[in-house]
Amino acid sequence: MEKVKLAVIYYSSTGINYKLAKMAEEGALEAGAEVRVLKVQELAPEAAIDSNPAWRANVEATKDIPIATSADLDWADAIIFSMPTRFGNLPSQMKQFLDMQGGMWAQGKLTNKVVSAMASAGNPNGGQEVTVKSLYTSMMHWGAIIVPPGFTDDSIYKAGGNPYGTSVTQGQDGNMVEDVNDAVKHQAKRTVEVASWIKKGK
């Protein structure tokens, strides 16, 4: 059987979700998948980006990461989304990307995509869980097959115990508070595994 094709699609202003995306890529590659790491289009004005040195630094550091398109969704058997919370909801950049997929949805090209999600926030109860679940609501409309990590591995407890999708707190120093590397990799491998079952079944 050909490899599972996984798109890791993220939005990141200061770099946390880019790091999560790269962890997911590593786990998926270990599971034998073909992986594309992609970012969604930035919508914030240059003045806003320039007002935060960490945001500007991340924009420059990730300028060569391709921007996700509908063609990437068509290519993928599975998708892992990663994004920060914005008032307990999806950031507008990720929401616009989803909103632009009406044509794909109407053609039935998003049905049975295997999907999982991750999130970050500035404090431990900053909306990570509801952000992941908000993403999953859109996936239900797609007819996607949602693969949460649940409590299927000890790494999930070590990372803070979010069964909906790995989540992390960004500390005041701009770094991750929790150690989520193993949990992200497990979530990626689980997503690839389920996608392989679907692919075989087809």
C-alpha cells in the first residue's frame, strides 16, 4: 500500500504552533507517512506584526513554509491542524482557510478525510480544549473522521491530559510550559494509523 499522505496545517504568530507542527511531522515520518507542513495565510497587518518582535521573528523564520491550499487538502489522506486560541475560538487566519473550502466540500472531496487537532494558549485554562472542539465542529460538517488522542498513551498524561488534542501553554518567556513532544508524536502516529486503515478499506 502506498504511504499515508498527511498535511500538517498550522497557524502560528510567535512560533509555538509551528513547533507543534514540526513535532507532528517527526512523529508522522516515523510512522511511515508522506508529510507536508503548511501554514495558513497571514491576515494581520504588517503594523501589528512589527509591534511584536517575536511575531516578526517567526514570520521571517518560517517565510519558506508553503501556504496551505485546497490542492493540499485534496492530496491528503489525513490532516492535523494546529493553532492558538483566540478568545476560546479559532484564529481568523485558520477560520478563513476553512471558510474557503466550500468548493471542495460541495464536490465531496473533504468527506472521510482523517483529522486531528492541537492548540495553544497563554495560560493553562485559556481555551485550548474548546478551540480544538471548535475546529472539530467544522470537520463534522466536512464529513471527516475525527481522531482525538483520547487517553491512549501515557504521554498524554505527561503533557497535561487533553483527550481532544494535544495542547500547550505558552509561558511568559515565549516557550512551552508543558513537555508535549511525545504526546504530539503519539497523536500524529495515531492519526496516520487510522488513516492507513481507511486507505486500506477503500
